[in-house]
Amino acid sequence: MNVSTHNYDESKIKTLSSLEHIRKRPGMYIGRLGDGSNQDDGIYILLKEVVDNAIDEFIMGAGKRINISIDDDGRVAVRDFGRGIPLGKIVDCVSVINTGAKYNTDVFQFSVGLNGVGTKAVNALSEEFRVTAWRDGKFATAFFRNGDLVEEKKGKDNSKNGTLIEFLPSREMFPGFRFDPLFVEKRMWRYAYLNAGLKLYLDKKLFYSANGLLDLLDKELEGANLYNPIYYKEGTLEFAFAHTDSFGDTYFTFVNGTYTSEGGTHLSAFREGILKGINEYAGRKFVNRDVRDGIVGTLAIKIKDPVFESQTKNKLGNTEIRSFVVNKVKDAVSSALYKDTESADILIEKILRNEKVRKELQSVRKEARAKAKKVALKIPQLKDCKYHPSRKKRSEKDRENMLFITEGQSAAGSIVSSRDPMTQAVFSLKGKPMNVLGQKLAVLYKNDEMYSLMRALDIENSISDLRYDKVILATDADVDGLHIRNLLLTFFLHYFEPLVKLGYIYIFETPIFRVRTKQETIYCYSEKEKKSATRKLQGKGKNKKAVETTRFKGLGEISPKEFKQFIGPDIRLKQVTLDSLSEVSKVLSFYMGKNTPDRRKYIMENLIFED
């Protein structure tokens, strides 16, 4: 086959500047763009990169306070009181990739931003960006617009040493963006817990922790722990954990101050160390599953050359740290148990209960699997998608796949007819799922629908086996739909809490109203949107048009042709998030538990009557 070379010559070869490359391929540097409605959206990565630099100063012993402000327009300012960027290099440090002091381990031993990209990405993806540094009575400042240098100044100034970064994210890159205060505050608390003694001020609100990861664990547990937490801290390793009566295990892991939501080698070594430490103390050979069930743990390590499995640093890949972490954790755990035998007895008793439950479940599992095989080789309620990229070998190019959980055949029919069969799967519930609040794990295997859902997700053995990137609750926008959604959330929070914690569960938002004339149709997601759309389509004066308004009571009422636009690229999803694990039991017992005077009072005070 002869391919012409006439159109492929020297003129087609392009060399992009450092910042042009970031603007052209932002996903390589910040993972995703977004508008701020998801805690992993790019604007939070920009904020993180700047605060990380200030944290690095604190880690190196320079500056114990950081001032952060975010105004209503989304303009961010981060002022640290560290050593200050060397004045002759401030332009290069924020605009030239592979320029920075973090390659020099004499200056930064335990820095996250070892790739020399952080503030360059912030600069490239901001409408306006200003850097100012103060060092020993002198200052230098540089102002950029869309990554291009506009002005540079130097002079004398007796302000305290340190660096101020100010930026306004680009509305071209992040259209309609908004910083969610809850997401930002959550990040600030994590910084505080990871850096005991550091004071962070966010618009005058102080974030401070005296006891580091122990404070984080206490916040997550709020008294749900069965015994006094085991806590250990030395120069490069800090951890704390305790058992609760819940199912599964939950961890908050960090490397050099960065939250590794997908864990990595440090987490697997942490688990192994806990197991070995407990077995050494007890003189037993407990299996990992029995030890892990019910654990809530926090772990932070500092290493000189972290290797992450993605640009956004969600998973650590360094294998050489395994033996160090395993041995340190093992010795610390066995030592702590010898010192506190009362807590040790409670911990061993919890593990023995886990072991008993596991053995009781073996026959139930065997029976459930045999029954499932008799019914069908495939899961009857599941219309699967074809695309299931390997979680272990994912690349930036891999697309996301998703599972819609729907109620009834009519709703499932609309989605099945209009979905993308490559990436969108549908699981159809036969009726209202069971309320599993307070139920034992055996109930999961005895209930056909819940067992089928667990099989469809492939999460029986581990959450890491999950076959979908997003699990979407697609219920009707009525009272029954809300009840089914709450029952499903109860199922996930009760049996598979990490799925929610890691951000895999979403709620599908569909229009409640269709407002239209012969010329135009507007779909509305609230009463306010409906009124606005009606005014717009009616027009004013003598030329007022007749407007037809339809209320969709269920997903099945939306035709497949219409439905297709709601599950395409502009799909509206709301991520289910947790403020802390301690809130789970309180919220579930209030909404899904037995009727109480408090709940009756809440319902009566919040009733809404519609004509």
C-alpha cells in the first residue's frame, strides 16, 4: 500500500511551548477539567498544586502558617511564610516545565511535586496568574494572562519571607466553574491532619490539628471504635487504626501529603503489617479477611522519590518501600497490643467474631452460587455493556463505563433503547429492594435481587474488582423513586461502604418538566427552571405563544428518542459523598430505621403540598 508523503512535511511538525502543551493536553496534567461539581475536578487540582508548594515549605521547617482565600468570582490567593522562591527564577519556576528546586533532594526531601509541573499547570490553565516572592527585604513579582507573561517587577519590600500565588482559573477551560466550599474545607482539614502544628487559614477560618492522623481517625469514627485506636508516628511513617462493628475495611492513605484514593503499595504493606503484628501478639494464624473486616485506618508515609501510577497521583507504585512499612507496622502493632492488653482482648474478640461469621457464610455462599448457576449463566436483570477496561492497566485514553440501576421494566426499557451499548449497562430491579439496615451479611446471599446486584458489580471478594467506573441510581422523581433510591443507598452504605467513600455511586438527574411550543422545547429539572422556561417561550405583549407543559412522573414516560440526549455527553449526575464515616450510622438509622418521634417531627415540618 503506497501512502502519499506530499502532505506530511517539515511544516506539519510543531513544537509547543511548556504552557501551550499543558493547555493543549490538560488531561495529562490535571486528570479532568469539569466545573467544580465533582471533588476531582481540575480547579481543585489547581488549588492543591499551589497549597502543596506551601506545605512543602512547612515540611522543610520553613513557615508554620498558610493564608488561603477564594472570592466569589473564583479567584484564589495562597500566601505562605516559607523561604520564598529565589527572586531571579520566579518566571522560570511558574512557566518552564522541568524547572524547580524539587529535583534537588538537599532542598526538598519529601515533596509531592517532583515532576516540576505543579504551578506551571496552574499558570497555563488560568486567565490571570500572579506570583510574588519576598526574600530578605527584597521582592519580585510576575503577572501572566492565559500563560503569557505580561509584566515583571523587582524591588525592595520588608514583608515577611515567603511566596504569594494568585490565580483565576480559565473560564474557557472550566466553563461555569465554582469552588464548592464543602470540598475545599475537606481538603483543608486533610492538610491539617497530615501536618500537625501547621495553621491554615481559609478566609479567616482556622484549620489546625495537634495530633495528626489520630485526630482524623477520631473524626471519622466519632466514638464508633471498639477499643482505643492504635497509633504510631515517627519521621517518615504515621498511622492509626481501630475496629468498628461495620462491614468491610476503610482506609485514608497519603504519600508526602497527597491523598492516594486508590491506595497502592503502601496500603497493601500496611494491611500486611497489621496482620503480622496481630498474629505475632496472639500467637495465631488469623487470615487477612478476618483481621481487616471492620477496620478504619489512616496512613501517611514520606518517601524521596514517589512513583505514582497516574499523573494525578491516586495510586502509589513504589515496591521498595514494602518491607520497611510491613516491618515497622508489625512491630508497632504488636508492641501497642502488649502495652494495652484490654484493647488487645477486644480486638482479638472482634477478629474471632469475623472468623465465625465468615465460616457461617461459606455454606450460604455456596448455596447462593449454586442457585444462581441453575437460574442462568448470565444475570437475568443485567443488560451489560461491551467495554470493561482493566482497572490495573488503565490509561488516560480509556473511556468510562457505567451501570444504571433502574426500577421496573418501563424505565429500563427507555435506557436500554437509547444507551450506548459499548459503555452503558443497565440493571433492572423487579420491585422495591429490601431494607437491609441492621441485617447480617448472610441476608445479602439469601435475597436474590441483592445477590444478583453484587454479582453484576463483581464486588463480592473486593471493591477493587468493580466492573464499572460509575454506578448510577436511576429512579423516578417521585416519592416511590426516592424511597427506592434510599433503599439502594442503604444497601451500599451497609454492606459496601468503600464504594460510596471512593466516589463510585451517583444519582441520575432527569428532567421533571418538558416545556415547549411548536418551535422550541426546553427540559426543566426544577419548578424554578419550569417557570423561567415558560416565561421565555411565551414571550411578551400581543405575540404571546401557547406553551405546553408536561410533567414526567417516571423515566418510562420519556420516549427513547428523547431519553438519548439525557444519557449522552451532557448527562447530569450527582456524586454521592460522605463527610465522615461516623455520619453513616446516624443518617441511616434516622431515615431508614424504625419510626421515631424525631423522624415524625422532621417529616411533618418538611411536608410539601402540591396542587
